[in-house]
Amino acid sequence: MLTIKNLDKHFGGVKAVQDISFTIAKGSIHAVIGPNGAGKTTLFNLITGVYTPSAGEILLRGENVAGMSPDALARRGMSRTFQNLQVCMNMSAIDNVMVGAHLLLNQGMFAGMLRLPSVRRADAACRDEAASLMDFVGVGRYVNAHATELSYGVLKRLEIARALAAKPQVLLLDEPAAGLNHTETGEVETLIRKVAQTGVTVVLVEHDMKLVMNLSDHILVLDHGKKLAEGTPAEVRANPDVLAAYLGTDLGAQA
Amino acid sequence: MFEQFLQFFYSGVTVGSAYALAALGFTIIYNTSGVINFAQGEFIMLGGMLAAVLVGAGVPLPLAVVIAVVVTSCVGLVMEKTVIQPARDAQVVSLIIITIGASLVVRGLVQIWLGKGTFSLTPFSGDSPIILLGASLLPQSLWVLGVTLVMVALMGWFFGRTLLGKAMLATSHNRVAAQLVGINTERVLLVSFGLAALLGGVGGVLLAPITYTSYDAGIMLGLKGFVAAVLGGLGGGAGAVAGGLILGIAEAMTAGFISSAYKDAVPFVLILFILFFMPRGLFGAKVSDRV
Amino acid sequence: MKAPRMRHPGLLVLAVILAVLPFVLTNAYYLDVAIKIALNAVVVIGLNLLVGYTGQISLGHAAFFGMGAYGSAVLTSHFGWPALAALAAGAATTGLLAFILARPVLKLKGHTLAMATLGLGIIIAMVINNESQWTGGPDGLAVPAFGLLGMDISGETQWYAVAAILLLLVTWGALNLIGSPAGRALQAIHGSEVAARVAGIDTTRFKVRVFVLSAVLASIAGSISAHYIGFITPNMAGFFHSIELVTMVVVGGSASIFGSIIGAALLTILPQFLSAFEGWETVVFGMILILCMIFLPRGLVPSIAAKLRKARG
């Protein structure tokens, strides 16, 4: 589904990401982990079009999408959530989710102003879809609420609902468990598994090791912008380089 | 032909120095608080108007100038305390609208008190022009330029050498960090408004003998000062001065050689050009955003 | 078949008020104020779509109003065009200019966007002021009557009908837009532009379109105002008028269509009280702006609506 080839990104003199290559299989759950500053979010931003790579290719179903804008990538079936929660606080919960489905409706301003019957029908269907998506992610009870009334945990799941509204083929989750307590993290884990079961390819950046080990089919470990290790959870857990990077060389040597 | 060019150059430098002072005022406030103070122009207007009124009431010129500048600075302090403080954490749009509101209040009050007439001051050292390289230079222009340079030097000393000045610079870079180090950021904001008002007031007093001042002189002066500040990159004193002078000269040349009706359009055409092609100004540093 | 739910009760209320008003306001002067409110409201609704809903800034919108006014005036008086054609031409030209300017201008944000729109507005107003052979310059320009279907529209009652119908149409269109996918896209751009982009919204295209829409609305209102008042001056395109329009948005309610109408009403009536006291008018406007931004940052209608929602529990 998604193949990264020799990806590079510099910011001036800083080499944020160096020569990263990996492949993500369709329908799998793929995690990207690494210590802080390893380049995980930069990698994410490169894949999702927020940054343009300095070198390398990003192949989505065989097409090189490196450097394309986020909305072009959305049209190619990519959706994402944000580490720092980019929910539209000026809108209601369900409107936020409906925004996610924008591509599926694709109605312009003129049609909107005249409220043509086609707009009316599509909108009603979209609203129903959005409500059921909110149920799917577990926030169905807030369907009539305004974004400002919702707690952080609910907003995080709302964002996932928005990302799913576009019926994406690839879903990128940027630290979905950040800021959540133990129970909420468990709920997110269940949700991500549910999403993957529907056939969506999931890529996540995450610090919560338990979540990563439980969920992932495949893990990519980054350190200082370079690929440190790659493999199944079991393989990564046993890798001495990974342990050294996270825990320091002394402990790593002891493991 | 050369004399004409020089003539326009001199008048450009003169008015450019006033723009430079306004630009400095904008820059100081922007740097310490991120606010673009749309009322900056009114400080310039106040300086000139107050001095003119005081002289008209019989106060000797030097005293009138001092009082005018002090009162204008106080207006700046009051404005910060009453209007900016309560809305410190508001959005950009709100702050812009608030400063516009403040400028309306100041302008309206002056209009009520002094009417819509024009005022002027007698030049500080007479008005017999000096002939320099074949073109005539008003003595007042030398005052404007001279005082501007002195003020810029003073600002440089203040920000570079004094504790308060360094505290203000620290606040401009990172307000939270400054607070954590014990800097009273509220006082810093207050001082920055007072300073900006002082600079504006001085500019107004210097300029009044050359151009007539009236209750609505502040709008254009403020806008042009802002353009000069953006030209200079909204960074430091050197940029503001350069921006002011470039703007003043460009304006004078346009008025002289192209069309005096559209000379006021020059700053706005310039600012559009800058905003579209060089948003960092001529001297601003290139910064990449970290997402 | 389901009975149609009243989607916009407010629209019905507005229609009723507009229909009843001429019978209540028997004085021609009051009707004149009502007409001015309606025309201002049209501009403010358009501006609110841009500023309140989409989160942009425009400190130069009066320029578009002025372009419509002067376009109509010049084409009808100097070239003898029929009024409706002049109105259309004015709106088309304004729309085109807005379209050309929108892309570079809307790349900017915050203060720089404010300055750019301010600069543009001032330049346009300056051109209107200076090209006196066409525009009559600072002395203004007389505007011929508005001929429609062979009949000149004259008298407060007829003009009121025009203004009221225009307001109703624009309100209806705006309400529809807000509730549509395009409307949500606009609001999403305000809420989080990056989230809107990853959802597939072409944010630049939407920003340009709403900018053009608001410019065209202002132009149409300008044209009609020109014919109604019969005489126009460059002030209509000036900085203070732009600030008045922004004040109406901000006071009445950002991101609120009915707030726009209320804001227009309040701030059209206010100068009527202060018309003898010019300086005070400026001071009061300034104070309103300041107090509103400090205490009611979302404007009157949204703040009141929020309080009612809280009270209801």
C-alpha cells in the first residue's frame, strides 16, 4: 500500500530524516516509534504532505506522492489525525465529523447557497453517516454537542471519526494516546483494532509502548532521523540497539 | 535637475525621519507584545497638536514641547492599562480592532476639544533655509533628522545596556520564559507602550513646524509608520530607520517626479509589494516554521 | 410524506418584520433609516461570511462598496447605461478585481492580512478620489434614477421594497450556505486550516470564493445605495466606512447571519443620534469597538444565544 524510499528531509543544517525506507502492507497496523527528536512527526508530516521531502519517494499504491499537498493526498485516500488535536472548536461535534466527509460530497458554494435538492439529500445522508461514525468511535452520545463542550479524550476520538468520514484507505494517527488516561488508552486501542478490521491500513506514531506492542503488526524504530530497527513487536522488543536507544547503552548492554 | 532631485531627497529624508520614529514605536510594541498598535499615529498627532495648543496659549516653546511629549507618553501608558491589559490574550483580530477603537477615541476627543482646524508650530531655529549642495534644506529638517538619530541611539543603548531594556527584549522573544525568570511582563508591556507613545510624541512635535497637523493627521502618519516598520522587518532600530527613510524618499520622489496626488499611495503600494513578495521585510531574518 | 420542518425560523421572523415595518414606520425618515439598515446588512452579511465564518480579515471592504456605487453612477450618468446593466457591470468588475487580488492577499494571515486589505482599500479609495474627471472627485457625483422595467423607482416605499427583498434573498442564501458542505468547509478553515486541508478541502479556492462573494455583495449594495441616495462621495469607499462595517460584524456577532443584521441596525441608527456631534460619533464608535472586544468578543447575538442556551440547561 505505502512504500517509502530513501526519504530525506533537512531544515537548513538539521537533518531531521535521513535515508528512510520501509513498506507498509495493506490492511496492517504499522507503528513508528523512537525517542523524542527521532524524527517521527517529521516523517509523518512528510507522508501527509505537510512537508516536502528534500529527497526520496513516497509511493502510495505505486504512485509517487512525495511533495503533494494535503488535500491532494486526501483525494487519494489518505487521512490523518494530529498530535496537538486540530479540532474546529467553532463548530458542533457532528459538523466536525461531516467536514471529514467533504470530499465525498464535493458541493460548491453556489449549490450551497441555493440549497438545491441534490445538496439537501446528500447532506442528510452525510449527517446520518456522521452520527453512525460517532457511534463507531464511541462518542455517539455527544452527537448534539458543540466542540467546546467536549473533554479532551472525546475530542481525540472525534478527530478519528472525522478522519474516518472520508472512507480512507490509509489512516495515519499521530500519537492517538497522548494525554489519555489508562482507561481511555484502552478504549483507543480497541477502536484502532476495530478500524483495522474494516480493512483500513493504519499507521501510528506513538509513545505508549504497551499500546504499540499490543496493536502493531509491524514496527519501525527511528533514532536521530535514521532507521534503527524494523520488525514484528517481538523482534523489536528483543533488539539490543532499540533497547540501547531507549534506555541508554549501559542498560542496553546488560539486557 | 540635480538640484530638484536633491530637494526632493531632503524633504524625503525629513519626513522619512518622522516615519522612522513612528516605525520604531510600532516595532517596540510589536516586539514586546505581538500587537500592531493602530493607534501609533495618534501619538504623533497628539505630540504636535498639544505642543501647538500650548504655544498658542503662551507657553514658551521648549516647555511646551516637553509637556506635550510627557502628556503623550502618559496617554500611551493609560491606553495600555485600560485597553490592552484586559484583552492581552485575545485573538489577533480582536487586538487589531481594539487598537483601532483606541485610535478612534483619541482622535474623536481631540476633534471635540480642538475642532477640525489645522495647527502648526514655529520652527525651532527659524525658517530661513540652508543651501546645501545647491538645494535648500529647512533648519527644522536638521532638527528632525538629528533628534531621530539621537533617539535611535538612545533606544539602542536602552535595549542593549540597561536591565529594563534587556528585560523587554527577553519578553519579546518568549513571554512565558521571561515571566519564569522573574521579569514583570506586565510592566514591560506598560513601558513599551509608554516608549512608543514618547517616540510618537517626539516625532509629532518635530514634524509639526513642517507639515500642518490636525485632528486626523494621525491616520496616515500611523499607517505610513507601520509600512516603514514592516519594510524594516519589524525587528530592530536600524531596520525601522532604514524603512522610514526609504519610504520618505520614495514618497518625495513620487510626489516630485510622477504625481503629487498619488504620493500617498506609495506606502500602500510598497506594503502590498512587501507583503506579497518579501513578508520578512528588507532586514528580517528567514525563519522556518516548526509544525 | 414528512411535514417540512421549519429550518430557519429566524428567516420567517425577518420576513414578517420586514413586511410589517412600513405600516409601523409611517414617517419617511424612519423608512429611510430602515432602507439604509437593510443595504448595510447586505454588505455586513457578506463581510461576516468572510470574517466571522471563514476567519479572515478585511479592513478595506468599503472599497468594494464604493466600486459598486461609482460603477453604477459613472456608467449611468456619463454613458447612459441602463441601471441594471450598470449594477451588473459594477458587480462583475468588483468580483473580478477581488478574484485577482484574493489569491496573493489571502496567503497572508493576521496582522499582515489586515494591513494588505487596508492598503488595498485605501488605494482604491484614493483612485476614486483622484480621478475626478470620471468620479467627480471629492465633490461627489450625482446619480440618476434607477429604471426598472420602464419605470423609475422612486419614493421611500418602493425603495424599501427593493431593499427588503434584497435583504431577504441574501439572508436566505447565506443561511443555506452555512448549513451546506461548503459552509462547513468555510468554518473549518477558520477552526483549523490544516485539518480542513487534510480533509481534502482546497482551502485557497474556498477563501478566494468567499472573498469574491463578499466583494460582489458589497458592490451590489453600493450600486443600489448610490441610486437610492442619488449622490455619492468618495467617503463611501473610505477607511472609516470600512471600519464601520467591521464594527457592525463584530458588535452584532461574528459568524452569525442575524447578528450581522442586528449589528447593521444598531450601528446605522447610532450615527443618526450623533450626527450633530461628529467628534462624539468617532469616540463612541471607538468605545463600542473596545468594550465589545473586551466583554463580548463574539458579538451580541452569539453571546446572548450562548447565555440562553446555558439558562435552558
